[in-house]
Amino acid sequence: MLRLHYNLERVSMGLVAAIIVAASIGGLVEIAPLFTIDETVEIPADLRPHTPLELAGREIYIREGCYACHSQMIRSLADEIDRYGPYSLASESAYDHPMLWGSKRTGPDLARVGEKYSDAWHVAHLVNPRAVVPASIMPAYPWLAATPLDTASLSAQMATLARLGVPYSPERIANAAEDARSQARPDSAGAAGVAQRYGERVALRPFGGDPARLTEMDAVVAYLQSLGRLTTAAHDAP
Amino acid sequence: MPTSEKYNDHIVRLFLLAAAVWGIVGMSIGVLAAAQLAWPALNFETSWLTFSRIRANHTFGVIFAFGGSALMGTCYYVVQRTGHTRLAFPRLATFTFWGWQLALFLAMATMPFGITQSKEYAEPEWFIDLIIAVVWVSFGVVFFGTLARRRIRHIYVANWYYGAFIIAVGLLHIVNNLALPVSLTKSYPIYSGVVDAMVQWWYGHNAVAFFLTAGFLGMLYYFLPVRSGRPIWSYRLSIVSFWGIVFFYIWVGSHHLHYTALPYWVQTLGMTFSVMLLVPSWASAGNAIATLNGAWHKVRDDATLRFMFVAAVFYGLSTFEGSFLAIRPVNSLSHYTDWTVGHVHSGTLGWVAMIIFGAIYTLVPQLSGRETMASPRAIEWHFWLSVAGTLIYVVAMWNAGITQGLMWRTYGADGSLTYSFLESVMAMAPYYLLRTIGGALFLTGAVICAFNVRATMLAAPAGAGATDRPLVPQAAE
């Protein structure tokens, strides 16, 4: 063995080849089988992708770095189930590019935060967390309520996600901007279209509080209220 | 041997200078981020100064800007010295410096504005990833090109590690960042859900393995023997530990996903290999410490060598802790808590930064044509500030993490959870304060280091600071 190595370390390309082989095996064994996950993880029949407004909120959640302190992955441990709800299933993030499971809970898990708090609570909390939770150490995000939501790029984003396998039909893509506006304006003409394209269970309301203005706050709150509510599969799991 | 040939030391100096500056930038952001968790008012309600946005600036800044610049600089130094040859492709080598600095600058300038992929330790968007990929391949061409023209038949062990670092990081970077762009500042990774999580932590933990471990072991294997004047204790042990690290590490990323929706067998493999990894890790740490046998008086007297000794000790401690935390039931307590943060900093402050400082204090005088650094006393100050800062930080985060983990899972007699999440946040206050103090001490040391480096380079004898050393056979090998 030692002699073999003695010779190996005189041939740089031999060393390179040996490193590539040794460093590839683990990744191949663990990752390659996961690409067949479509066959092992059943996509629930009622799983829907995010609506355009929720998707816009998700982009803002990523932009602001919320995932640095909030996980979206309830582990299969008794205390987590008691605190946050049923443990997270693989299928629940099947359409998430990227996944936002997170790795640190400086704040609580958000995988099932949807509809646990009112819209008004979320708005007040995001504008100034200490106004609602005096001991909170979360930063304030007051600019969300002040910034109009950019809906122009939603179609392009959804088209890209569709190429990666997220079920955004051409009809959903074409109506992205309109659907984003209508979801926050339940009495508008387009509201029926949102329900028709994304299902009756989709919440239609002025999430940010003001139906006259569509802001980033509407999108973020719509996204937060959708968390854990894209399918009921986890509640039915054993 | 042609006597007119000279080493390319200019590129090494550039990288070391960049490392000293980026170290201060990355650590300053870290101290600010730590302070924001203690006093939320320090977010200033300003989007680009907010904790959640600048956290990635801290991690990317210290790992890739500070650590990366130090790794590339020392790698170029070591491969020339151990091969008795000048660096291959000098223009490409210069390109790797400016290209790397450009990528770092773009990454650091875009992340505070929310331009991020959100993948941990791979936050920069796709156009920056492309620049990084080009620079990295060029780095590999220069390194292996230089190795190919070496005059010493045997490839010294430090170069095995630098080589593995370059190959594996290139592979990890490309696979993890495969994405479909929507616009210049927005892309979607091709992976989703559970596959994305596995790829992310395969990358994330191997960034630790090959960036923060293999590369720095290369540094250790060269600078520790040179500074102590002792040969590596065991050649056989270095072979065993090298191949153990290269082979085992790649399996362990899934220990970040215990009890999640990742298939159970993948979690189990990750845990098993994490525990096995302790063998080559401790073989490396033990080999380094045993190398100091016969040179302990130097460890006592020479703060530079003491930096390297402490680095080896923290390497041993962190790798033990890492294997321990990867065990499923332990992980159920520690995951998502500040224990992980403490573990990472025991490795990055105690091991990575300390070995960098040891290498800087060894190289800078030599590259400036001087016997010693401008102020040897300042090195002592720096050393004790670093040790104190690291210990305060790590002990605070251990306490924080274990407290959180226990509070989250405590049940009352009536079978309900005893503590609200908020109570666990409130319990963190003293630890977050201590962490800020520990980080500030460490940062102070890094600032002292940068001034000392500057003074040493400026005090170089006329011309010595700007010229390359002539090629002379060295003791290594």
C-alpha cells in the first residue's frame, strides 16, 4: 500500500484522478437516487403551486433573508409537532425552487404559520415587531408597506419555473400580473379568475390592509398566510 | 538549475494583503450582525443594513474573501517552494487575483440589496457564480500547471490537500449553482424541495470539508513544519488522514437534515460517515501536534507558532464536536440552535483564522526581506485577543444553543410545552451580548494584524518588498 502511494504521489495526474474518484462516490450514492424521487414521493392531488401574489411574496422573503432566522421544516419530533403542527412532508416543498427549509431558528418555524395570525397582526409585526411582541429581536421591515409591488416580472418568473416543472400553465403565466392584483382585491372583476386558476381554497383579501394599493406587504403577507396550506396531505399523514 | 529564475512572490503578497483587508471587512460585518441580535435598533430600519440581508455578507466575506484569498495566496507560495519552480502561466495567475477580487466585490455589493439565491454559503447570483467558475478553473490550471513543472519528483503532502481543495470546490460550486436565469439579478435553481436540500447540504458541508478543512490542512502541513523546524511527525498518518478526509467527507452533508423529509437512509449514511470521519480528522490534528515534539520551547516563545498550535487544537476539538453533533439524537437537540453557530465559529475562529494568521506572520516578513514582523509584541497581543475572543464566543454559543434546545423540548407535568418560543428568545440576551464581545475582541486582533502587515511591508529594505525571491532549494521535502 505504502509503495503504491509512494509512486502515486510522483504522478500528478494520477493523484488528480484518485482524488476525483474518492471525492465523487459519496455524492453519487446519496444524490443520484433522489432524482428518482418522483416515483417514491407522491405528489398530493390537492397540491397547488403558489399564486402569483404569493410567489412575489416568496421572492421578497428570499430578498430580505427571512430564511436566515426562520426554518420551514418541522421535524418528526414530538415537541415540534406539538409546537408547530404536523411534521413537514417532502411533497409539500416539491415545487419550491429553491427550498427554504432553513438551518437556524433565531425565530420560530414558519412551515405552518399560514392563517395562525391575522393579516393585521402580520402587517403590524413586519412594520415594527416590537409593537406587537415587545421582547422580539426581529428587525423591522417598514419599507414593505411603502413599496408598490412590481408585478411586471411575474410572468417571466413563472415561465422559468414552468420550464423546471412547476405546474404553471400558459394561462396561469399569461394572467400572472392580473391575478396578483386581483387576489388582494376580492371585489375586483379578476378575483373569480384567481379562484378558477388556483382553486377555491386560495385566500382572496387585501392582505396589506389597503385594497386601493398593491404593495410588497400584500405579497409577503399573502405568502406567509399560504405557508402549510398548499395541500392538506400533512394533516392526513399517519 | 538556472540561477536567474525567481519565484513569483508578487502574487502571494497581493493575496495576503487582500486577505488582511477582507478579514477586517468580513469580521466587522459579523460583529455588527451579532450586535443587531443583542440590540435590534442597530438594524437602523435600513434595508441594506438589516441583519437578515447582511448575514450572508459576513459568512461569504469571511469564508470566501478572507479565507479564499489566504488560501490562494499560500497555495501559490507553497506549490512554488515545494516544487522548486516558478509559478506557471503568470498572466493567468494575475487574472485569478483580480478575477477573484471582482467576484468578491460583486457578491459583497449585491447581497445587501437582496440579490441572492438564498442558498447558504452560495448566495451570490448566477452571473457572479459564472465569474467564480472561470476564476476557479484558471486557479486549477495555474496550480496543476505549476505542479507539472516541479523539479522535486515527489508531490509534498500540502499540495495533495491544495489539489483536493481546488478539484472538489470546483465540482461542488458548479453542481450546486446550476440554475435557470430569469434576469441578470434573478435565477431559479434547477433543483426543488428535498433534492435541493440534499444538494445544498452536500455543497454546504463540503464547503466546510474542502474549503475550510482541506485547503487549510494544506496550509498547516507546510507552515507548521517550516515554522517549528521539525519534519511532519508521520508520513503514513498523513496518507491515511488525507484519503480518509477526501473519501469520508463527501458523504456527511445529510447530517444537516436529520428528522426532516429527507429519506431516512440518506440521513443514516450521513451520520455514519460523520462519526467515521473523526478518525482521519484526529489523525491530522494528532500528526500536527506530534510534529511539535522537540519544539515546544518555540511554541512557548513564538506567538506565530503558537497560532498554529492553537489552530491544530481547535481543529481537533471542532472535528470531535462535528462528529458528535451529527449523531441523530444529539442533533435533535442541537439543530436549529446557536450550538451550530458556536460549532462553526470554533472551527472558523479557532482553526481557520488562527492558521491563516500563523501563515501570514510567517510569510510577510519573508516576502518583505525582513527577519521578523515590524512589531513582534503586536503578534502577542493579537494572539491573546484571538484566544480570548474565540473562547468567549464559543462558550456563549454552547450555552445559548443547549438552553434553546432544552427549552424547546421541555414538557410540564400536564403534558404541554413549558416554554413559549419567545421565552427562549429572551433567554438568549446574555449570550448574544457575550458573543458580540467575543467577536469584537477577535476583530480587534485582526485589525492589529493588518496594521502590523502594513508596517512590515512598508519597512521592507529598499526594493525587497516589490521583488521576487531567487529560486533556492528549501528544506521542505
